[in-house]
Amino acid sequence: MDESRLDKLEKELSELKTKIQEQKPKKEKKPRPPSDYNTFVKNFLADEKKRLGSDYDHKVAFKDATVSWSKNKSKV
């Protein structure tokens, strides 16, 4: 008796979850323009690639970009 009641409740819960998921309208996401930080890092990494060539290490360059951003963000 308890098993059939449990099965009914599980089925009902599953149906409710499905119903809730169907009711939520999906928001249309519009791409945002890049922030000043995104633009800075993109340009910084491109410059580092040109400057260092085959010695370019992304981890080091990205760390340098974040340090440079922190020092210069008031100027941007």
C-alpha cells in the first residue's frame, strides 16, 4: 500500500516538474558589448603575442594583463 502511494507521488512530482519547466519562457539573450576590461585584455594579449612571438605564454601574459589593468584602470 505504501509503495503504490509513493509511486503515485513520485509520478505526480515528475509531472509537476515537467509542467513547471514547460511554463518558463526562455529569455532572449542579447549580446552585450565588451566592457573596458574585456577590450583592454584583448588588446594587451594581442600586443604580447606580437612582442614575444614563440616565447608567448598565455598564463603569464594574462596575469600580466590583470596586473596592468589594476594599475591603470583609473586611466581608462
